[in-house]
Amino acid sequence: MEIIINSTTIEEAVNEVNAARQKNPKTWIFSKGTINGKKFAMKSYGTWVQVLEYQGVRDGSGSGLSVAGFKRYLLKEFKAVENS
């Protein structure tokens, strides 16, 4: 499943990604779009982020994250890149 997100804040983007995850359990989700005009792309399954690309930085999470851990991971990674 592919979703397109165009958010003005990191928090809004994380909430939209999480909402798509909740609506589509046991499905690979390909998210792409912009956060405040900056491109990102992500491939995830449940709470596992296999690939996250944001402003030229590529990363991935461990598997088996809790929902809170999933949201914390995304917030932390987006903000780390934003502040670098």
C-alpha cells in the first residue's frame, strides 16, 4: 500500500503514518511525501521501519517496537536530521 503525506510538521507526519499503520495491519506500507516542503520516503511493516529516507539520510529501526516506540523512533529520527 502506498500513502502520500504532505505535512507542515514532523508530529503531523508521524501521526499520519501511524494512522495508516493502524488501518492497514499486516501490510507493507510505502509512505512518501514532504514535511514542511522537505521530501521523505519510508517502507514499513507494522511498527518496523525497514527504510527511512529524509533529506539524504537513510536509516531503519529494529523490529518489534511498541507503538509508542515506533512513534518515538520516527520523531527522534526526523528531528535529528532536521536539526543537523
